[in-house]
Amino acid sequence: MSADAARAESAVSGPVDVGPIDPDVARTGPANADLMAADRVDAARASTELTHPEPVRAGSRLGLIRRTLRRQEVGYALVGGFNTVFGIALTVAWLTVLPDTAWAPSAAVALAYAVSVVVAFALHRRLVFRVRGRVLRDFLGFVVVNSGGLVLNMALLSLAVTVLGLPKAPSTVVVMGLVAIAGFFGHRHISFRRRPVDEAGGVVR
């Protein structure tokens, strides 16, 4: 073999200079080095998101509010709160209008209930359960459920305070909450009940 060929072979098979080696790469290997590089990218991205957060769109916020308000439970609570305040205002108004007699308070409560129950029925039907048709049947069911709630309220409160001897104020709050929950399911399954519709558009019996 000539001297030139020997030198060429030595140049090919000899060590290749790859430059300085990262100590982390030398310790962890190429695969882990790629993971470390990816971690650095993720950390830089997270830092950018923290310092420059993406603004929340007003449309998405409004959509969330609408979806929340369209839930039956939320609508029921809002309509119930409004109807309570409305009933109190009506009672006070009737007490102001009616003559100052012994039967005026009872008449004021009855008249206020007669007006507020119609308003509550319309609001529950239109805003909470969103049903159509069968107005008279729905109204009768609504009155029955409301009357049942009144009887249940009286019975449970008497049981809690008179029989069990529990404090009056907490018992009233708890009983009214339980009756309100029962009223929600009563209106859903009795007052405004609708049969499910199959995919072909027929009523499932």
C-alpha cells in the first residue's frame, strides 16, 4: 500500500471532530436530549401564556350565561324567587286597598294568591319548562301541585316544630327548601309533563 493510500484510509477511519458536546446530552443520551428540548419549548410557551393570556371572548361568556339560564333548575329558582316577591307585594297592595276589617288579611292573601298563581303558571310554562298546548290541563295540574306543596309545607313544619320540638326558623327554611324541590319535580312530571317523541315524530305511549 502506498503512503498516500495509507494516509487517506487513516483520514476516513480516524476520529471525526463533531465539535463540543453538551454535557446534558452526554449524560442522558439523544432520546432524553430531545425530551429536554421539548420541555424547554413547553416551559417557554407556558411562560408566554402567563405573561400574555389570550383574551376571553365576550361571545363565549354570553353563551355560557344563556346556557346556564336555560337550565330548568336555574329558571325554576329565579321564577320562584320573583313569584315570592311578587306575592308579597300583591298582599301588601291588597291590604292597602281593602277596607280595614277583620276579614281583610285573609282576603288579601287569597286575592294575592289568585293573581300570583296565574303569573307563576305563565312564567313556568314559558321560561322554565317551555311547553305548548293543553293550557287548561297544565293549569289544573299546576294548581294541584302548588296546593299539594302548601299542604306538605304545613304538615312538615308542624311535625318539625310541634312533634319533634325543633327550632322554628331553621325548620321553616329546611321545610320550604324541601317543598320547593318537591314542587320542581311535581311540575316537571305532573303539571307540564309531555310524552317523549321518537325519531319518526310519533308519540311514545
